[in-house]
Amino acid sequence: MVDDGSAQSTNVWPLPKFYFQVEWDSEKVSFQEVSGLDVEVQPVEYRHGGSPEFSTIKMPGIKKSSSVTMKKGIFKSDNTFWDWFNEIKMNVIKRKTVTIKLLNEGGSPTITWVLKNAWPTKITGADLKSDGDEVAVETLEVAHEGVTISNG
């Protein structure tokens, strides 16, 4: 008998990464790419004076999150990135909660990353070439104060 896959578990296959959604200020923004959703703990090396070992031990130190980079096509009269970036003044930054959702085929979130107190640190406009045929893409880098992850 031929296996039609109906008895197969839905947890066998990894999630595809091409269907996602980004939100801030209750606004949904379409992006081509999102990267930098990583967190690390910096190790602290320590050796107390009474230790008979001739080496240090490593303990967990401060958590560190990298900047998140988002790329999207440029549309006529869409200055969303620039408007947010231009709100930065000396010691005044409009911080926002940025939510990134990986969606399933039905459009429901399967994994959600929430960036706390995010603000733009860099905008890169499109590179322009007279002989190119690509879409104009701009890049936004945001710093944040931590990322949380949830499922479903």
C-alpha cells in the first residue's frame, strides 16, 4: 500500500522561514529579510585565591543581543524608516516594541520574537545602478534591550 503521508506527525518537518510578519506601533510592515535575532551570554572567567586548580572557572555574565537588521523594498511615499529615525534627538529616542512573527501556512504565528525598547541605529538606502534590474531595497538596523521568544 502506498503511504499518502496522512499518518505522519505534523512535528516531523522544520518550519519554513519565508512567511513572517513584523509589527510596531500597531502597524504591520512587510519585509524581504530579517536577521540578527541572536542572544549570547558573555562568559566571566574567575579563579578564587584558595583554589588548588591552576585554571579559571567560567560563569555566566551579561546577556548581549545584537542589532536586528530588516530589509524591505522601497515604495513611493513610504518614509516609515526615515520618520522613525528622524525622531532621534540628543538624549531623546522614541523606543518601540517590535514584534516579529513566523507564520504557518494559515497565517497564524508559530514563533514570536519581541524586541524590547527598540530604536533605529542605521538606515541604508538602496544602491542605485543604471544597468541594474533589481528592486530598490533599504535596510534598517535596530538596537534593542532584549528579545523574548514565545510559541504559538
